[in-house]
Amino acid sequence: MKKYIIIVWVALSLLSCSKKEENKAPQAKKGFELSNTMLKSITLAKVEKRYIEDGYNFYGKISADKNSYIDVYPLVGGNVMSVNVELGDYVKKGQILATIRSTELAEVQKDVSDAKTDLVVAQNNVRVAKEMYEGKLNTERDVLEAKSQLQKAQDQMQRANAVSTVYNVKRGNIYSVVAPISGYIVQKNINKDMQLRADRSDNIFDVANTSNVWAIMNVNESDIDKINLGMKAEVSTLSYPDKIFYGKIDKIFKIIDPQTNAMQARVVLDNTNGLLIPDSKATIKVSKSENSTALTVPSKAVIFDDNRSFVVIYKSRADLKVKEIKVMKQAGDTTYVSEGLEEGEEVITNNQLLIYRSLNN
């Protein structure tokens, strides 16, 4: 009986172990998945279809808009009493830049005074001539002559006032140099106590309105056929290398400088923020579109490995795939792809090399 009980117990134990082994499910192997930290650090870009563009880089400089660049000359000679602005200052239209004490203004004031006197005399002569004519003491011709002298006096008064206005005569023999436009003082050739000659031919200030500026680019003879009016332009400067200013070529100067063997082209740029400084060096990238299209990705998304090009496709943190692509051409920040991608897919553009290595491992 004991032997039978032992045999039954062994059989039940074996049956229980067998069921436990059957109920134990095989554990699935977990695939690669982005951690929370890595997920926050990546950036994505969509695969887009665009017209193929050709891009070229040129060097040049920023220049003030010559249509809003005015030389300021003194209309009189004399002693400089004060200079109220410095190079680089911003001034408003009509603001007094400097004051000059000038004896020439005395002549202007004398002309105004004489014209006023002559006008009063002429007006009185007309009045007397009319009264005498009414009293039969003179002829109509005398009245007409008096009126003619009055007209001359009025014309002389207008001329004297016009000259006084041009010279901005306000008080004594002080002449005020005022800003003709709002802008920056970009040149200054005057100092306090300087003696200005009446026949001086040099300007004393240059005022430039820099709300719009020009990017003047130098185009070598071999590159002239690459540019056209209306081409899009991206301008960067040494002062702000990470900032791009956008414009278009609006003028091509069809003259080659014999010293540089280069032709110049102009790009007009908005400068309301004042970041573009005249005479600073600039790099100008211009581009034009072709008639054909291709899929594009940011150039920084492309991984070059073993003489082949790859990108990392992102669908979810656990669904990532490495795809080999055929690069058609690269134009700056944009890479044109002929094979390997579909429009609308998302590629990783930051830290993709780490993910690429992890997926391959």
C-alpha cells in the first residue's frame, strides 16, 4: 500500500511540473526604443517635394541706400559755434546739427529789410497816385507807373524772403545746419571753432536713412551668366553669422571694374531692426529654380557612411528605421533625393548619428 501511495505522489508531482512548464509563456525580445531624454533632444523634418534650385555664393558688402543718402553742405562760411551730433548718431529731419556765426547772413537780413522798406514806399506811392488821379492832378499813366513799381517791390520782397528761408535765418547772424532727412550720421567733417570758407566745396555731414540697405555683391566674369534679376538672395554678415537676411537681386550693373574684373549686382534688404551696418562685409547666396522637382530633406539629416548616404525615419519612439538614399545634389541646407524616400515621411535632423549607430548595433 505504501509503495502504491509513493508511486501516485510521484506521478502527481511530475504532472504538476509539466503543467507549470506549459503555462510559462516565452518572453518576447524588446526592440530599440528612444529614452525620454533622447526623445526630447531630437528634431524632425518632413520629406517635401520642391523645385530644384541652383545656388551660388558671392562676396560683397553692405551699403547705405544711395537714394536715401544725403551730403550736407553749409550755405555760408563763418566760425563754427557748436556741433551737436557725433558720428553714428541717429537724427531726425529738421534737427539742428551745427550752428555757424556768419557775416554773410547780415547781407541776407539787409536785403530783407530793404525789400520791406521799398515795398512800403511803393504801396504809399500807389495810394498817392490814385488820390491825385481822382483829383485830376495827374494822369492814368502815373497810376500805372506807381503800380508797376509796387509789383517790382513785391517781387523783390518774395525773393528776399525765399533767400532768408533757404539760409534758415532766425536770429542775428547765426546759421543753423539742419538734418535734411531722418537717419544716421555716417560722415562728419566739422568741429567746434572751425573756420569755414565761403567757397568751401567739401560737405560737412553725410546723413543716411538705413531702414533699407543694399547688399552689393561682386560677380566674376566667369559667373555673370549665373545671375539674373529677381533671383532670391540670402545675406549673412560677420556681425551676425547665424542670422539670414532675405531679399532679391533688383539691379545688375552692366559694367566690369577693370581692377577687379568683376561686375556688381544689388540686393535690397529691410533693415528696420538696424542690424545691417554700412560697409560691413557680407556673403550673398543667390538661387534660382529649375522646372523639375525632387524630394528634399535638410542636409543636416543626411548620414554619410561607407560611401553611402542614409537617413533615420521616425514614426514613433519605438518605430525607427534606417533608410539608404540616393542623393541627387546638395544645395546649402537642402539635399535633393532621387531614391529611398517617400513624401511626408519624417526624418531625424538632430542626434540622428547616435540613433543610427544604435539601430545598426
